[in-house]
Amino acid sequence: MWGQTCSEGVLLLFRGIKLKNLIMILIGAAIFSFGLVHFNIQHELAEGGFTGLTLILLFVFDLDPAIMNLVLNVPMFFIGWKLLGRKTFVYTVVGTVAVSVFLRIFTVYQYDINMENDLLLVSLFAGVFIGIGLGIIFRFGGTTGGVDIIARLANKYYGWSMGRTMFIFDAGVILLSWATYLTMPKMMYTLVAVYVGARVIDFVQEGAYSGRGAWIISEWQDEIADKITQEMDRGVTVLKGRGHYTKQEREVLYCVVGKNEIVRLKNIINSVDPSAFVSVTDVHDVMGEGFTLDEEKKPLD
């Protein structure tokens, strides 16, 4: 009876969990761990978050980062599992355990990447590998673990923004690293790695289907919309607007195109109405027909 109840609980826990997400999280964990071992650890750079704490414990007390990653993170999962939600909880636990496994593998079977004379290159590669790894984990439903949970708890009970909490924690960890084992130059290189990593995370999370959104105001809106549809095969949405100063009602066109199509879009608008007002914005993670779906609403390869 107990075994049946336990099996049902496990099935309920993993209901809706996608195999693709698990595989991608494992890949992200491998990339992250490779970068951490071969760039941060080999060249004694620091890192923010709980990962930074594991590096402090390694360089100061010679404690295994694979074990310390679990020791620091797993208790936080059970403190904040309700905040994470069932799916995120599962993905995060899988990702954290995978990071520890890969840390152990890459620590035992590691390459000697000797770049001691070029720490700028080391910091850039550290940021790229850690950014790609974490970006994949985030994109497929996982989280960073401990700091993410602390940030959510601080937001819930104290009203602090998550970004503010994570920044304070990361800054505190890097300063503690500087106070214990990090030299001033290597702290500066660590900041370069953290900045690059943050940018790469954003890039990976945006995905392949990012684009540009164009807001178009013109007296020739119908002609512009027709030409965009015919020549670019892109949809155009017509919105109702009103000028604050003139109080006149006017239609506003909105169109999303790929990054490589924005010049062509501008040329089309200019050919119809050179005086049209156009505002172009970044659009991240575009989904739908023409980007992730074809005309028959089927996923693009």
C-alpha cells in the first residue's frame, strides 16, 4: 500500500515534465560546469551567487565544489519549493544535481587550459560558458537555485525586487571572495566575467526568434500595410490611436519582422511615405506564424 502511494506521488510530481527540457537542462549544466572548472577554478576567478560560495569553500578550505553545491542548494529547494512551483522545482533539482555530477567529472577529467598570462581572455570565456549554460537552464524551466529562492522570499515578505536582492547577494559574495582569496586584479576580471555572463544569459533566453517591432504612423497607412503584406509576407495589425496635441483620431500600424528584414521594411515605408513616423523596438522570443509556425500552424524546422 505504501509503495503504491509512493509511486503515485512520484508520477504526480513528474506529470507534465518534458523530456526535452530535462535533456537541455543537462546540456546546460554540462556547459556551465565545464566553464566553471576550466576557467574560474583553474585560474582562481570568483563568481556570484551560491556558485561563488562554493568557490570560496574550495580555495579557502579545500572543500569539494560538487558536494558543496548540493549542501548549499538542496536545503533551499525544500524551503522554497512552494514558491518555485512543481515543474520548476523538478527542473531545478535536476539541474543542480547535474551540475554537481558534471563538476565532479570535469574536476577528475579536466584539460589544462593555461591562460595565466591572458586573464582577460579567461574572464571572457568564463562569462561565455557560464552564460550559455545558465541561459539554457533558465530557458527550459530551471533556475539558479539558492539565490533565486532567497530573492523570491525577500520579494514576498519584504517587498524587495528580485533583481535588487540578487545583485546585493552577488556583490556580497564577490567582496567576500576578495577578502579571502581573490586578488584585486582577479576581482576586476571576475566582474568582467559576470557582466559577460549576464549578457550571454539574456541572449540565450531571447532565443533564435527575436526580431524588431515597428510602430508606423502615416496618412498612407493602407498603402504601407498592403505593400508590407505583399512584398514581405508579414502581417500588419491596425490599432486605433489619437494624437494628444491635435486630438485627431488616427490608425497606427504595428508589424514584427526579423532582424535582417528591418532595412527592407524601412525602405518599403519610405517608398510610400518618406515623412511617416516610425518607431522600431527590440522584440524578444517571437512566437507564431512566420517565426515559429508555418502557414498551416505547424512548427518550423
